[in-house]
Amino acid sequence: MNTFELPKDFLQRMQAQLGADYPAFLASYNEEPRRGLRINTLKTAADAFLAAGLFPLAPTGILEEGFLLTENVPSIGKHPFHLAGLFYLQEPSAMATAAAAGIRPGMRVLDLCAAPGGKSGAAAAHLGGEGFLLSNEIVPNRAKILASTLERLGAANAAVTSASPKEIAAAFPEWFDVVIVDAPCSGEGMFRKDEAARREWSLEHVAACAQRQDNILASAAKTVRGGGAIVYSTCTFSPEENEGAVERFLAAHDDFTLAHMHRLYPHSSPGEGHFVARLRKGGTKFKAQEALPLKPCKDAAYASFLKDTFSTPPKGDAFLLPDGRAVILRNALPKGLAGLRVLSSGVIAGELKKNRFEPAHSLFLAAHGGTYAKTADFSHDDPTLHRFLAGEAVPCSENMRGYCAVTVQNHPIGFGKAVDGILKNHIPKGLRVNL
């Protein structure tokens, strides 16, 4: 891009901020943006993914499972491995948030401003199916995208909500081990590839974002248990929204200390640029959550489906939601969810309808730990798989009957129902693609 397209006030601020590094920073805007890929270790080991050699990759040096695409890969978002949730396309420097979070299996994690879901997906992978992830997005339409992302990535121990930070704080006081605040910001790190971000930028917008970030951080602080941490990040370079936000927060919260803080710039690290700070809370305060009361699913149709479809059933127990859907949970859901708008939780297994059970697409994408009794497996470049993903019925073994998983090189990508040598298609219409 031409640097004259950048806001004049922004350039003056960056020159003062970077000093001798400013020419290198400015030159980076004449380079092509770097694309990143995070291997989803919930579904595949990084070594196995790399061994397949499907894409030209190089390490980011930011996150162990994070890589740079060293060449342009057309339509990579339609690749069957992407549709199966084996990887997530993520701006490289944005991986720094997950790297700084220190999430381990068994933790309770909140991603407060989570859409479209890249950082929540990384958190779910680091939890490894243990503990609990609450992914929240205040904007309803963006929350739906978030839920879809976590479904594709296979998160089995997560709930997705659409609520304000204040509502989350009221529902979950002093409960989470890690709270991710990837705050809405002025988006200066997106200028190289986002014309709208350049057009909407102003000094007034920076100031408004800083005020909003202070409010979000104040709510986030209330949800952290003693000994826990807030991981605060932005994709902007503005000191008011980065170091300034940290300084203002620490001045108002003497029970927090700064444990880690760093910046990434497009001229000195891969990606568009990011800011990350880890703020640790002192003490040991913790407020336990009661379990959300749910009705166990003991329906015979569901039990028959499990027996027919799985050789090893999914981990966890099934419960019935008020709308007739069955959800599989590894652990009880916290009662704080009761007062929030919940879009999804656990693994939606399917729905009971007139004494029969109809499975859901989400069941076959989830990393639930079960083993399927019947599978129709295809290579990623098999035309038959491509037809199936487009919504067509395809041939299958004459011996196969009933619901079965459709897999791409042994990784589930959806399901169908086998009848007389034909695999009837159950890919949701909104997820069908033409490859």
C-alpha cells in the first residue's frame, strides 16, 4: 500500500514513538501481509499435521503450534482439513495472546471479547478437554460466528454466551483462573490490510477506545480468582490503549501486579502487530459456583443411537435441555450461566423427536473422545468427499447401515446416514462448500 494512505496524525505519533525504528516500520507497509496458521492440537498432533506436508509453513517463533504460510495457498479456508477443524487461520502476531496466557488443562478460562474465536480456540486446545472455557461476545451476530468457530474446532468443554462484561462479572465473581481480554481497539495493527480501519481512525477514536478498554478491564478484574490472571491484548500501537491502559488499571487495582508485557511490530516480528500484558491477581480468594441443574438424558432412543454409532462412547454424561436437545458434558456447568444468554454449551449431541434421536453436526466435529463404530473415510483430494461437502449423497459400502461419521484421512468432518449403498447427506446447508 502507499504510505500516503495512512492517517497523518498516526504517522506523526509513530515517528515520535519509534524514533530510529520508524523508517523500518514505515517500509513494512509496502510488504505483503503475512498469513498465519495455528494447528488445532485438540484434533491432531502438530508433528502429524506437518508430516502431511500439505502447506508451505515456517514457525512463527511466537506459539509452538503457530506457523506462517510461506506461499499463497488459494482457497485454503475451503480445504477439507480446515473444514474438519484441524487448523485455524490466524494473524501471526495475534498468537502472542495464547502464548502469554499460560493456560493448562483443568483451568477455568474466560475469553471476554472472544469473536471470531481464534484466541478461544487456542485456549480450548491448551485446556485439552479438561476444565472449562467461557467464550463471550456482546454483539449477538458475532457471538453466532464465535459459536460456529468453536464447534468446528471441536471444543467439548466450552460455553458461548452473548452478554456485557458487567453481566459476566455479576454472574462469575472471583471464579476464573485466566481471563483473556482481547479488547476492541483502534485497530492500528490492521492498517496494512484493512482500509476501513484506516478510514475510521482518529485521535478521538483512540481516546474513546481507551475509555472502553478501562471499563472492560474493570469488569474483568471482578471475575478473577486470587492467584489468577488477566491477559490483556490489542492489535493497535497506541500507548493510550496499551501501556496506558495497564498503568491506569494497576493504579485502580492494587491487588494486581504486572507479570509480563511486550509489543510486536510488523517490521520486527511476523504479522501485523500486537500488544500483550499479563496482570496477576494476588491473594487466594475464590468463590465457588454451584452446578447448573439439568435433567439427565435417559431416553431409550438416545441410548440406542449411542450403541449403534459408537464403539467407544463420548466422554461425559448426557443431559436434556428444555428445547429437547441433548448435550454431553464432561463436568457440571456453573450456575452463573443461568442468567446469561447462552448460545451453546458442551457438545450438542442432537435432538429427540417423536421417540427417535436425530444427531447434530456438532457431535461429529467435537473432540469428545469417543470412537465411531462406522466411518466413511476419504483422502482430502477425493472427488467423492468434495461432492459430499457440497451437499450431495454419495456411494458407500452396501454393508453399512445407519448414521456414520464421514472422515477426511481419519478426521471427522460431518456425518451421513447409510441406506442401501448410499450415504445420505447431513451436512448443514449453511456449511456446504463447492471445492
